[in-house]
Amino acid sequence: MLNFKTVAAAAALVAALPAAVNAHGYVKGVKIDDAWYDGWNPVIESPWQQPQPSVMTRRVATDGPILSAWDSNLRCNYDNGDNNWAGFTASANPGSWVTFFWDRWPSDHRGPVSVYIARCGDGQDSCNGFTADGNVWYKIAEDGLHDDGTWASDKLVSQGASWTVQLPWNIPAGSYLVRVEILALHDVGKPQWYPTCAQIHLSWGNGWLPDGAVSIPSIFTSAEDGQSIYGSIYEQHGGYKVPGPGVAKFAARSIEVEAPAAQHKRMVRQHREQSH
């Protein structure tokens, strides 16, 4: 028989769960150009609930970190085995602007921000069940330590807990995972990874994906990566290397070709003209 103290303790634990889950921050939504899409909310939603909510970010159990550079969950956070999909795949275009919005981000969780893509296949729903293992990932953007001593995460916080990346214009049509990663280095020697994956589909595209894709979690292998991950961010004085591979050359070139806004408008206009 339960006594009053047992019931009270259980009630207190349940009441504390949302606060514990929401200790860091989660991607509450994603904006693609001018369209808003809800993200998975680990505070109120369970990865095992049915029916699943129609959101474009992959399911996660909590907003907590990945603590090992060799954890397979580093790909898209805690996908819970079979739950390797989002409830919805959003439409985008080559050159689209993709902005991730967190519900909050603690300012002391400082470190670099990186963005990767992985092509799942041709179909609208090809990312459903796509495990993203093997050499399928390309880094398309990164930001680390700035000359003034601030970090990419500081910029993210100053932008209202948001991060924007432009999709390369020279990628083929198909479905993609877009993976944003915050690497928090505030606890020296104990890095914390916070990845989130969104599912998008390009109905048209240009070019092809070259060789040189990398595997997650096997991307943090060099001595420089080890120093960047496990060294103290409080003693960095420039020359910081963002861990992992460099930005893929095709992604860097796509941004350098012309002003991003003009480039995007031109590509969309050309596609519409070709469709009529």
C-alpha cells in the first residue's frame, strides 16, 4: 500500500521531468525560406507515441547531449532504433535558406556550430527509415571561434537561439537530411554534442554529389580534432580548428559564385521558367 510520502515523492519527480528535459534546448521549428515547420518537442512528445505528430525534425527522447565521439546516435541524436524518420518531409530548393530555431540555448554552453547534409534517395519519403550510416555526410557550413573571442554558439544566442544555413545550389534533386550540430565545450575534457536532423526534399536540382562523403560518428579522428574537442575553450587564443572534416568544396564554391540572395532568386526563377 502506498503511503503519503511515496505518492508525494512520485508526484514531485513527475513534476520535475519537463524542467529536467528542457535544461538545454531543442529545435522547436525550422524555417525554409518563408515557410515555417514545427520541430519535435521532447518535453511533451514521446518517440514511441502513436500517431506521431507531423513534424520535420527527427524524433529524440530528450534534449540532452551525446557524450561520446563514437556514439552512433551522434548522427541525429537519440533516434531510438526503428524511429529513423520524421513525421513530415518539407519541400525546399537548391539555394534555399534553412533556419533552425531552438526554444532556448544556455549561453554558457559555448562552442562551434556545424551543418551537414546526407542524401537519402530520390523519393519524397526516402529519408524515412534512412539510417545515415556509412560515408553519406557532407559538411556544408561551420563556424567556431571568432577573432573577438566569441564563439559560434554566442552568435546563435544573439540571433534569438537560431542558426541559418544556405543549401548549396549545385546539388541533385532528392531527399536529404540536414543536420545541425552544436558542440558545447564548457565542461573541459567532457564535450557535449547536440545534433538535430531535419528532413527535406528537393523536387529539382543541379549537378551531383562528388566523392569525399564522410561517416558519422567516425569524423573526429585527427590529433587536431582531439585538441579542439577535449582542450579548454577558456585557453583558446585563435587558430581554433572546428572539429571534423572541412566544408565540402562543392558547398563552398556554391556560396562564392554570387551573392546568395541573388543566386537563390535566379535559380528558382530559372526552374519555374523551365517548368512552363
